[in-house]
Amino acid sequence: MGITLDGWEGKMAVVTGASSGIGAAIVKRLLSEGLVVVGLSRRTVLAKDVEGDDPNRKGKFVYFKCDVTDEKNVVEVFDKINCAVGPIHALINNAGVMFETDLIDGDAELWRKTFDTVVLSKCIVTREAIKSMNAHNMAGQIIHMNSVLGHVVYDIPKMNVYPATQYAITALTETLRLELIAKGSKIKVTSLSPGPVDTPMLGSSEAVKSSLHQLLRPEDVANAIVYILSTPPHVQVQELTIRPVGEPY
């Protein structure tokens, strides 16, 4: 029997980058476990399609259009979540982008977009989620979507600043954990680092895809999220790395 989220039914999780790929798989899995899932993304049509018509769905799906790189938009959306949906129990910081360029003669605007989406947005979204958790004295869970590239730089073409953003997530996770300890908080924070995953983001990069041999499925990452959430209050999964069997990266 697989891991289930006993005790999480009716509790609320916010998932960024919820419109497709890993985010959509996380939303569907958490809905099947009976959670109230708030999906955030810039792509309205895809996000609304995530809910679908799943007969096994026990939870409730709420969608807000949100550009996580826009601080004002994020603050407004989290105010709406707190007023219209309720207190936040979990945040899955999943939004990400990857662009094909390089460091030698690369596109600085693409570098900025990568850092804004992958790194700074996590800081802003996390800050707003913790405000909600603290306001309700919540021992919540924050999960930062990281990558194996946040721990080792591999020789994969056209990665440019992407590994640097993943290393930043590793540091942000640990820094936040130490800040929470200093404040006596019971909020847990986890870095989840998958190997290559078969998603639209990866599929857009032929240079990257051609260098890979085996891929995880988005559902594999969603299962890892369920494992992290299933741990008891006294257990913190600081780092969880999952890789496809046979893939060197």
C-alpha cells in the first residue's frame, strides 16, 4: 500500500507553477488525497484544465492567476487566499523556467528571467506563506523544488545560469531552516531535488534532452511530495533527491 496523507484531508496547500508538468501532477495527487489545493500560474487556460474530471478526486481545487516574479501581484493573491480560502498549511514552490543560452555570449535578459522566476520568486512567495502560517500559529511545511543541479554541475549543454539558480535554492532552504529555528518556529522546510523529469520545460530544450538517457515522470515527483508531507511533526526532511535508474545526471 502506498503512502497516504492521513490527517491532511481538508487542509490547504499552495502550489506554484501549477498549470502543467510537475506542478499539475502535484495538484492532481494532492486533490486525490483530499486537500484543498490552490494552484498559482500565469497560464489561465492550462491551470483550469488541471482540475479536470477525476472521479478519484476528494479535494477542492482553487485557481488564481499569478505572476510569481511580480511582488505586488504575489502579495495581492496571498491576501485573496487568506480571505477566500483560509490558512495555508503547505507551500510547494514549484515555478521554474529554463532557457537555452550560454555564459560566453549569452542573453542577459534570459539570465534575469531565470533568476527572477527560480530564485527571487521563491523568496517572495515563501515570505507571504510564512506570514499566513504564523498568523494562524501553523506548524506548516514549505517545499522548494530544487534539482540535482543544485548539488553538482554536470556537463550538459546550454545550462548557463540554471545550475547557479539551483545552488541558490539549496542555500535558501538551509538559510530559511536556520532562521525558523532561531525564531522557535515549527514550520518545516525541505529541498526536493529531482534528476531529469519529462516535462514541457525540459522538452523545449533539444540540446539538453539529447544528452539525457532516462527521465523521471512528473508523478514520481508528486509521490515524493506526498512522502515529505506524510512525515510526523517532529521529522523534517531537509533534502530529498530522486533520480531515474540508470541516468548519470
